[in-house]
Amino acid sequence: MLRYILKRLQALLISLVVASLVIFSAVEIVPGDPASFMLGINAQEDTIMALREQLGLNVSLTQRYFTWVTGMIQGDFGTSYTYRTPVSDMISERMVISLPLAIYALTLSTLIAFPAGIIAATRRGSVADVSVMGVTQLGVAIPNFWFAMLMVVVFAINLRWFSAGGFPGWDAGFFAAMKALTLPAIALALPQASILARVMRSSLLDTLSEDFIRTARAKGLTRRQTLWRHALRNALIPVLTIIGLQFAFLLAGGIIIEKVFFLPGLGQLIFQAITQRDLIVVESVVMLLVFAVILVNFTVDLAYGLADPRLRRSR
Amino acid sequence: MNAAHFLRSRSFMLGLILTLIFVFAALISFLWTPYEIDGVDIPNKLHAPAWPNLLGTDQYGRDVLSMIMVGARVSIAVALVAVTIGMVIGVPLGLAAAAKKGTWWDEIIMRGNDLVFAFPSLVIAILITAIFGASAINAIIAIGIFNIPVFARITRGGALSLWERDYILSARVAGKSPARISIEHILPNVMNLLIVQGTIQFSLGILAEAGLSFVGLGVQPPTPSWGRMLADSQTLVYSYAYLALFPGLAIVLTVLGLNLMGDGLRDIFDPKVRKSRT
Amino acid sequence: MSLRKLTTAVSMAALITGTAHAAQTDITVGLQLEPPHLDPTSAAAGAIDQVVYSNIFEGLTRFGSDGSVNPGLASSWDISEDGLTWTFHLVEGVKFHDGTDFEATDVVFSLDRARAEDSVNAQKALFEGIESVDAVDAHTVKITLSAPNGNFLFNLAWGDAVIVAPESIETITTKPVGTGAFTFANWVQGDAITITRNADYWGDAPALESATFKFISEPSAAFNAVMAEDVDAFSGFPAPENLALFEADPRFQVLVGSTEGETILSTNNKMPPFDNVKVREALAHAIDRQAIIDGAMFGFGTPIGTHFAPHNPDYVDLTGGSEYDPDKARALLAEAGFADGFTTTLKLPPPSYARRGGEIIAAQLRDVGIETEITNLEWAQWLEEVFRGKDFGLTIVSHTEPFDIGIYARPEYYFQYDNADFQALMDDLTAETDPAKRSEMVATAQKTISGDYVNGYLFQLASLSVANAKIQGLWANAPTQATDLTGVSWTD
């Protein structure tokens, strides 16, 4: 087992190094100079050079890469070119929106998907099953930003139940914050819930047809008992994997939804930073997100390894 | 599996019809659209749906129906090419990984796959367009890159189980090279899997193209695209809701059609499911 | 000084008692762009001035809402006979927000910093003619110029010329310390900046106790925020198509004013075929300005025929020289040897006047045989490719700096207009201080660039604001990029 963990850990580290190289070189070839962006159209060449010097842009690429990486290892993500504040502060400011939003969306999607998936699987072919399949089919097909636009028109502008956009901050109170996050969370949850419900259903169907379920039924357990005690637990593994990955992606995947609702979250930060050529922010945030996904993958791998000893050898 | 199986699958047929409607709309748009879409006609702007502009006109006075028809061809073309890129690169990688299972070759391909998966796709798409500029080609590349690991993984998965089969073993004993076995025996047998996955990636591609255009990173004006039509309608939606409605419906129906087709195909190709259904 | 303090205190007391029946004293103002930081003297971002100009920072002179130049921290000034020595008498008793005194040395520091070798001031050219800045005594500053400068008071009114203090310069980007009527309170990056009333303000106390600037860049989100009353006012409202909705709603008032933004179809004068004046003239006749104003700005904007603001008394209406006439455009193109037209690039920065105007212009040009390849660029890319790289055929941009016709005298400027006569004219204009002669020269300048069809002159950008119907004192015009809140109040 230890060898397995070490091997996975080694893969994780290699992935991180490769990812950091890819991100750094990709971001550095983006055309556009942060200094000239900041100084605008009347700036003189010597002024731009003076600002480049101030921002530390006049050192070699390799030197900048190593400064960046060693900084990150120590938890220092550098200083934003445009805002002149530590990137880590900016990330944590955005995280207080993106993280709750991702959790909110995931909670909604799980709350919808679990019952829907279970009902569909246990009453296969019933009206309930057919409608769950139909609705989820639609849920996957609707672009979430379009759904968001329509919800804003109905629930924010016409009915004024929720905020149409923006975020008042947590200082404004829990209720005000939830008012701002509810529509975005629903928009994000819609496709996720649809996918999750379908995975739940098919995974449960697979387990229900396996031998040990039949054995359990033969031993005299009721359908309900078999479902809760045996089937669900086994069907949950693929579902949890999907949830883990969805969470990592929701953190940044809300970028379009954040744009529609004008939420100052991580996604907006990246978008803004790219247009302002705030390269250090782009690099650090993308790296952080990649790190999150790689970490989830790693944990999932470990969990699988623990659950199924065969995998340790085969993968 | 024969024609009857296809005809009998309700979801396949429904999906096929929906998809064909938009494919035809796209094809017809090459020859004819109700109105020219590259001329602006400011005096005729923002007419509500009515004859002769069945779906109304936009803020430049262009016919929305005509734009949706041309938008169909943009969406379909971008998604189709992106899927092709994913298949052309991903399938050989998957075949090679399966053939060399357990070697460093396999490890590199699969780790590389994981790495691509680990990148937030939309952010990378934004980066790509920031570097190379927003255009249809770059949207295709941005979407296509993320199709590669999908096809590599599914090919490898399908191929791995095939490599254990007796007839593959006998082919190996007969001295055929792994490459030849992959092409002659493995590939035809994973084709069904690939077609089903291809349909699904196609639909995801349409959604991704719409998303990229929505944030202004897809095809550039004056070529219309569904996503940009939606983005342009954002500030007008309160007074002119139809501007947001029709392009959105076009996306939903196309994606729905492709997904239904994919589901239908999966059932048709998988005899186990087919039996249990009947 | 004590008298001023007293009147301030009295007026404040009056205000407090007057507002006792609950007129609101705070305001949330929506702005489209968030400033990158808060030092107006080290970045070009108009977004910085939108927040700090006149509210937090003040200069020796200041712009009024009609574009006039008024006394600011300098209450008066004397000019020597030869126009080279300017003596500014500073307002006494002024304190910076950190409690330090505002004195002549602060003026010396600020101006020396702006014109220094390693200065990162985005408008360094404003200070070019300054030979030396000296403190005569604590409240008198003497500025010596190398040549007479008719624009000097105007230059000092810019946000880039505000007075900063050496004590707080280290932290100016995040904690700006000025002399203005409001002090900086808080900044939630990506969201909002809050300022509060400066109790020790030297001038008339503002009616507002605090103000929050909320940054909403998406036009649709801006509309939503106003409609849902999340913001009380939106200065520089980005979606003109929605103004009719606000006008029809008694909760809101719509302010339409002028800006200094000449929106032009910038043309690369060095790139064939645009180096041929006939081709540029054809461009001018191919463009239907009114269709662009109607289509892109929903009717808001004034047609212009040269690079000059129509609300300026010296403006000459030259739109007649480039009236919409596609046949004439085709004929001119044929004359220039492009009977079959040609293909060029049209690179568009993010604002909607450019993106929407671009689609309309592309269609109009196609009509006379000119094909354009449209590329949408982010500002950073636009600066790199178009502005610095000069890699473009056509682009659309609004030049928002006030009185900036001088850019046509810079042959290296991105549209690369090189006319020695015009350059000489501008040199003379800078040195000329007689108003009548200046007017005449400015008129000649306008006619010259219009007659040379340097760029396609489209329209003067309108300043569009929406506000709660109960707010008064907001600037309708935007003579500089500012949201001056010192005179803003709620009516009940």
C-alpha cells in the first residue's frame, strides 16, 4: 500500500511541475504588456520602461519562473501588477464568494440528484423514471448562462425575489448574501444535477443487478433494506468521484455564470486579469485550480486503491 | 442489429429528426437565407416576430431567422471539427496505450490525459484566444484539445478488455504486430463506443462553442453565432425577449437532439440493454 | 482661516438640522470600470479619476461641470509679462486627510515627481514646459516655464496633476491621502470603494456623509443593478438601448450630457492604400454617421466632422465636408485606382461604441466595395497591436482627453499623420496666449485635419447617467473623467 501511495505521490508531483511549466510559458507568450496597459494611450516610452522596472518585469524568464514557483511553495503568490496587492489576498477575497457558491450549487445538485436518481433506478420504467430521464436530458442540454438570463428576467427583474447581480458581501448579512447567490447556484446546479442524477441511476442499476444483491434478497431482506444497506453504499463510489470533480470545476467553471450575475469570484478574477495582462494573477489562479483538480484526482485514486486492492497493481 | 433496431429506438429517431432539422438549416443557409445577414438596416431594427421577419430583427435590423440558420452552420462546423481533432489524435493514443499497457508509454499517455483533464477548460480556452486572438479556428482548437483525452481514455478502456480475448491472442501468436492488431481487430470493435462518445462530445462541443461566443471568444462578427446572439441580447432582453429566446432554443434543441441520438445509439449497440428493454 | 472654518461649521450645522427629517446622506454610485489602484498620477486609467478626482484629490486648478477651469488649491495666480513665470497663491489652512498641512513644498514635490526622469505619470507631456517649481513661502509657489503656455492652467486641472503629499506617497495606491472633501474609507477589490465626508474640509462641506462606488462592467448587470435599485445612480451608463426604459419609469432620471470623447474611425495614414488622401476621402463619404449613432448608441451622440468637441465655443461644424454619399465614395475609390475596392483590417477595442459601430461601419464600407476583416481585441492587445505596433488598417476609438487635437502634431502617434504645417501651427498655438488668436488657430487646425480626411470623424460620445429621481447635483457633462460628488444631495 505504501508503495502505491508513493507512486501516486510521485505522479502528483510530476503533474504539478509539468502544469506549472505549461501555465507559465502559456501565460508569458500572451501578447500585451502590463505596463503599457496601465499607462494608456498618452504614455511615453521611457515612462513605460520605468514602470516595467518597478514591476520587476525586466528580469529573465527563467528567473521569474523560479521566483514564482519558490514563492508559491512558501504560500506567496506574488504581487498583482495592476492592483499592487498580494495575489493571495485577492484570491482569498474571491474565494469567499466562489467557495460558498460552489458548495451551494453542489448541495443543491446533490439534494436534487440523489432522490431523483434513486427513484428512477428503483422504479425503472415507471412514469417517475421516464420523467426524471426526460428532465435531466433537458437539463444537460440547456446552456446554464441562458437559463441564468431567463431566471434573472423572471425572478430578479419582474418578481424581485432575488438580486439580479452583484454581491453585497457577507457583512450585509447571511440573508442578503444568499439572495445574491441563489440564482447563480441554481444555474450552476442545473446541468450538474442532471448529470449526477443520471450517474446515480445507472450506477444503482448496475449494483442492483449484481449477485450480492440477489443473495441479500434471497436471505429475506426487503427491497428497501437491500437498497439502503447494500446497494446504495456500493453505487456511491462513482457518484462521489463525479461530485469531487464537479466541485473542483465549479470553483472556476462558474466563470460565465459569474459574468452573467456579475459576481466578483475567482472566474471573474481570471477573466479580468487576462484582459488587464496581470500575468502573475493569471498564473497563480490557474495553478491553484489545477492543483485542486489534481488533488481531487489523487484522493480519488487513493480511495479506489483502498477500496479495491486489485487496482493498486493494475494502474 | 439492423435498420429495424434504429427505427424502433424512439430516442434515436427523435434525436435524429431534431439534429437533421438543424443540419438542414445549416446546409440550406449556404444557398439561401430569407434575408442577407451581412447587411445592416438600422431603420428596420428590433421588429418583433411577424411576417416577413418570422423571428423578428435584431438591433442592426438583421433577420433573426437567417442569423440562426447561419449560426447553425457555425456551431455544427466548430463542434464537428473539434470532435474530429479529438478522435484523430485521441484514438491512436488510446490504442497505443492499450497495446503497450503497463509500460512508461502507457503511463505517459494516461498521465498526460489526467493533466489535460486537470486544467479548467474554459480558462484555457480564454487563454488560447488571448494568445492567438478570438476566431473560429481558435475556438475549435480550444474545444478540440479537451476532446483528446476523452477519446484516448475511452479507446484505451475498450481496447484493454479486447486484448484479453482469445482471437487477439491467436493473432499475436500468428506474429502480427501490435500496431496491426490494433488497427485490424481492436479499432473496429471499439467503433461503437467511439460513435456514441462522438455524439456526446459533439453536443458538448456545441455548448462549449456557445459559451465561448457568449463571452466574445468564438467566431467574430459579422458572422453570426448563437452564443453571441445571446450575449448581444442581454441588455435588450427586457424589451425584446424574443432576441434571447430563439437562439437559446436553437442551442437546446440541437444539443438535445444529439444527446438523444447518443442515448439511442448506446442502447442499439449494447445488446444487453437491448434485451432487457424488450 | 478661522472665518472659513466657522462658515463651514455653520453650513454643516445647517445641513445636519436641515436633514434631520431623514433625507438620505449616503449614496451608491455605479461605475463601469474599477480602477487598478488609486494613484491618479501614475496610471492612465480614467477609472481612477472617476473615483478620486475632486472627491479625494485636488489640484491647483479644477474643472467645473461645464469644462471651465476654476481655482482649486490655488485661490489666485499672477503671470509675468513674458508669460514665463507663474506665481500661485495657495489656499491657507488646508490639511491632508492624514492631518499634515498642505503647503507649497507639497506642490513642489507633486510637480517635480510628475516630471522627473523616472516618473510613471501617464500624461507626462502636460508638464513638459516646466523649467522649475519653487516654494516662495509656505503658501506661494513660483513655476517657471521654458516657453509661454496658453494651456497651462488647463493642464494643471487634470487628474494627473493633483497635489499629493510626500508623507503618504508610499501607500498612495491603496490608501490615497489628499485634500478633498471626502476621505478614502475602504476598498473591496473587484466590488466597491467607499469614501466618507472629510470633517476638516477647507471648502464647503458636501451634503453626503458617505458614498460607495460600485463597479459593474457588464452592461446587462449595470441595467439590472439600476432597475433593482442596488445602486442609486450610474455614471457613464453603458447600455444606451435601455435609457428609454428608465425615462419611462418615474423612479429614475436620465442625464444626457457631453463628454470630451471624439469617437473616430482611426485610419493608418502610413499604410497603403490609406496613404492616398483620395481613399481617405472616400472612406469619409462611405460612412453614414447618423446610422452609426442610431444603431450603436441608440441615438445618443453628436455628429462631428473634425477632432474637436462640439460644445467647445471654438468648434467648427465641418460635417458637411464629409456627408454620406456612397456614390461619391465609389467614384473617389475608382479615381484612386481601387474601382474594385480592397480589403483591410478593422480592429475593435471592447467598448460597445466600437464593437457595435464596427459592425455597422463594416457593412457600410462593404457597400462601396471595401471589405474589412473585423478583429475584436481586449484593451491590452489593442494597445500592443494597434497603438504601439501600428499594425492596423482601421480601428474605432474614442479619444476622451480634453482638448487633444495636439496628437495630430505627433507623426509617431498611432494613426501617423505627418503634416509639417500642422505641427508648426500647434507649436504656435501652445505659445500663443491671446484668446482671439488662439480661437482662430484652433479653427484652422480643425479645418486642416478635416480637409486631409486624416481619420473618419464619427460622433462626440454622449455622457449618459441614470439616477434616482430624488438625487440632485450630479454632473450631466463629463468634461474630464470624474464623478464629482461634492455638490450631490438627496431632495427629501
